[in-house]
Amino acid sequence: MTKQKLILYKMNHKLKDAVHLPKNALTLVTDEDIDAYEVEFESDFQASKNQDSTTMREAKNSVLEGVTTVFGRDSKQYKYVERNLRLEPSVVGNHYGVIPTPSQIRRLKENATDDMKKNGGFTIASGGVDSSSMKDIDDAIRFLIENGFEYGKDFSSHNAVSVATALIPEKIEDYVEALSPCPSGYGWSLNDDIYSDTNNSPSYGLECEETCHSTKLDYDFTGGTLEINLHTPSSEEIN
């Protein structure tokens, strides 16, 4: 029997994991997101699923033909193999069956939006997540998903803000290049919250290693987009 190879296409769009997203994250999904997902789902995904289903069906038939040749169609061996091929979950079924359809995602979003409205705009907090911080969590979740992270695998609602914040240092290189240069042989160092902040907004401090000058870096993930602002702090802001 010729070995047949399966494609087992993997969806690239972030909504492939929509069924695992918390309700507050689902409400951030746009119609444009779902439309883009549907394009990939109806083209590459469905074409691969159909081809793999055909490959699987041909492989099953080939196995049954071999069993028939060796033991006969009325044999207990044939009945055992046929029953298992018909009832047992397959590689193809397990792979493609977990991917939600575009219509499923639309229903998930609608249900999540309805629940959020009933709860006054917040998802009911649990496990120590404060509902007053849900907007920060929503924004961090959207930022991480946009950057290729998977909810439930790379982060959860409980650590989304800290995971997103941990990405800040590698995101500031372009900003540092625009700062006044440090003396030859020295660079900029990044420190958490070295300046006080009367607005309680998260911030980093950037200091020249020669300590000749410094600046403050404010950031947030509003709308799922990282916003960074740099300014030289006033004397009142410096500890």
C-alpha cells in the first residue's frame, strides 16, 4: 500500500483559538477580524480538510481491502477492523474538529457582548482578578493576541498584564535611538518605576549609565496597541 500523507492544515489567524478566549476578550473581536478569519477558513482550511478527508477515506478502504483479502469479509477480523475504523476518532477528525467555524465565532462574540452588557460592562471577576482592572486586562489580552500569543497557552486573564508588560524592554529600542546620546562607551539602562507618578500610570525610567541625564517612559496598551511616551521628568517627579 502506498503511504498517503496528510496535510493537516493549521489556521494562521488568531481567532483559531476563539473558543478558549475569555468573554471580555471576545467582545474586542471586530467584524473585520471575523471576515478575515472566514476568508482563510473557507479557502485554505476547507480545501485541506476536504483533501485530508479523501485521503483518510481511501486509506480506510485500502485497509479493509487488505483485511478482506487475508481473512475474508465475513471474518471476525474484518468486523473488528471495520468497527474501529468507523467509530474511533481519527487524526483528521481530531485535527479539524477543534477549529471553530466563522458562524460559531460570531455567536461567541454576540453571547459575550450580551453577558458583558448584563454585567455592567465587566466580566464577573474570579480567582483574584479585580473587576476594576478589567479594562487593563482586556487591552493587554488584545495586545498579546495581536503579537502572536495564544490565550490559555502563553498567558491567561490573571497574568496578561504582567506578560504584556514584560515585552516592554524589547519594544523600546526605536525610542532609545531618538534620545540624546550618552557619552562614548555608555548606554541607556532601564529601571522599573524609578520616578514617582502622581497619575499612577505605569512607567519605566531610562537613565544614562554615566548618570548624566535621564528620562521617563510612560506606556499603556489602550485598545490593544502599545503606546509609549518619553519625556524628561521635572524635579518634582524624581525620587
